[in-house]
Amino acid sequence: MNLQVTATPSARMCAVIPTYNNPKTIGLVVEQVLRFIDTVFVVDDGSLEPGRVAVDALQETPGVVVLRRAQNGGKGAAVKDGLRAAHAAGYSHALQVDADNQHELARIPDLLAESARHPEAVILAYPVFDETVPKGRLHARKITIFWTTLETFGRSIIDPMCGFRIYPVPATVQVLPKSNYMDFDPELAVRLIWSGTPAVNVPTRVRYLTAEQGGVSNFHVFYDNVRISWMHTRLFTLSLFLFLFRPDKILRARRAARALKTRALGHGQLAKSS
């Protein structure tokens, strides 16, 4: 039986799964997501033949909507296509999850429950890594977390890089960034905070799969680090502009965060809201 968002009767939940060359894992991820959510938008970002064949096999699965990009444009480009399709179809919320099966998909009900309690919020999973995590990724992550904390004037976002989250769709499509690659997830999280969308942070285990298990890394060490560095340069500069000339936007974001935190504490909720 699928778990539905029940706290807000008008809410409509879907999932968006971007995929690029994930032939060994995309089917398993979709199968697990469909246990909890009835409609899944699978966005094939120009996969090579094995990936395309794996996506083709999903087209007849009830609840799966396949979107195809003519050429690879990056994870962010694929997610944006999925979110726009979800918005056009009238969905109010969308779960984003990666196709590589690294996320703890058994936590989906917990994210759905937080979204039901706080439909105005973005629900951000933050990773609890095991021994499979590359140490270089941890150090790079700490740098991005540092800059994101500065850009949002506080610890609203525990981890901006994790691609396991629930968006309030109408608010999200209004602030979609131009970023198309690994800079997409952190920039969108920051821009949502700036727009007055509060965040609820939920812990989840993350594991890195071997190549034999279907583990595929689409992170380009040089290009994506350059993109992320440029993104933080832009966002930090913009945050200074907001601080000096648009403090009303900062105050609105902080008021939304405080209201959500007060409500969460009042209900004894354990997720970290900010």
C-alpha cells in the first residue's frame, strides 16, 4: 500500500528521478519509490544505450512517466525538466532522489511525513556516511557547507549537496537556478531559503556502491569543482547584496524559519527545522 500525504488534503506528491547511465540501479530505485509514491517522473539525461534500455523497460510500469533529453545536460537540467513537468501536471510536491541507489530509500516515509506536517517547507535529507565514502568527498562537502552557512546567514541547511529531498513544487519552480550540474542542488537549496521557504533537515544513511553493484559517479573532479566554486562566488556576493540592500528578504526567511521551528518544537518533532 502506498503511503500518501494526508495532513494536507490538497497536496499531490510525485517523485523526480534524474538518471544518466544507471542501467544496474534505475529499475530498483523506481521500484522502491513506487512503494510510497504513485507517480514517478524518470528523466533520462541522454544516457548511452545500456542506460536507455533500462529506462525503456520502465515505460510500461504503471505510475512511471519517462522524459527524455536529447543530449546530456547535467543532473540539474534533468531535475528542472522533471520539476517543470510535475508542476504542469498539477503536483504540489516532488521527491527528488538519485538513480544510483546510494540513498536510504526506506526513509522516504519519514520525508513524506515531514512534508505532510510542513507542506510549505523544503525537506532536505542530510547524509550519515558509512565507511564506503571517499575521504576527498567529505572534505569538499565541508567546504560547501561552510559557504552555504554564510550565504543563508545561519545553519538553515545542514548539507546542501544531498540529492534526496522533497520540494514544494510551485515555490521551487519560481527560483530554479541556471546551474545544471553538481552545483544545482546547493544553489537551489540556498535560493529556496532566500525566497522565504523554510527547511526541515532529516538524517539518512548514504552508501557508495562499487562498480560491480552499479555504482556510477558523474562527478567531474575538475569541472564540477570549478562550477561549485563559481556558484559560491556568485551566491556569497548576492548574499552581501541582500544583507546591505534587501534585508527584508533575510528577515522574511528568518521569520519563516522561526515559525516552522516553533511549530515543530510544539509538536515534539525530532527532525531539525531551521
